[in-house]
Amino acid sequence: MKKSVLVVDDDPAILDVIKIILEEKGYDVHLLADGDKIAQTIVAFSPSVILLDFWLSGLNGKQVIKILRTNPTTKHIPIIMISANHDPKSIAEEVEANDFLAKPFDIDDLVRIVEKYTTSSSSGSQATQ
């Protein structure tokens, strides 16, 4: 069974790059340009992991995580914050993301972090890198 990744970012170039990289590694990738439809998308797509930009139009990453963490059907899904913020680790810890990936990111780091959460049953706040 293919592992699925939901990528939420309002930058179309970032979405395209992540999709190309992860599909090449065998992942089923679904893209969203904002956080407003994330709940419906999760129900339809059932992702193994979510890559979530902190700065989004509409709902921001913090609001999206709060919604997902309070819903019993989505609270178990690992969330990796992606951000160009100067301190993404602190943001990830503050919003209870499982991990973080700083922009600009290295392709190997992207693949490594997605593999970490799709090959294990990690959950909870474990921001590292």
C-alpha cells in the first residue's frame, strides 16, 4: 500500500517541488494551497503524514494544527511544519507539530523526515533536526 502525504502550502512552486520529489520516491501526494479545506481533504485522502506550512492564507498553520489535534479522527496524524521562519523548531514545539523542516530545505532532509513518519508509528511532539 502506497504511503500518502498531504502537503499544505500557499506557494505553488513549493507544492510542485515537493510533489515531484515525493512521487519519485513512491508516495501518493495530495496538494492544498490553504488550510481552509484540510478537514474535508483528510477525510477523502486519508494521509499518512501532513506537511504544513506555518504561514498560510486563510487559516494559518497554528489554527490548522489546533483543529486537527482536537478531532479524534485526525489527532494521530503526524504533522511536519515547514517554515521559512528563523526558528521553525520553536514554532513546531509551540504548536505541537511532530517535527519541522526549515525552508529552503534540502531534498534529502525532506525525504528523510517523511520516511521517518511514514515508516513508524511516531506520534506526539518530537520536534527535531
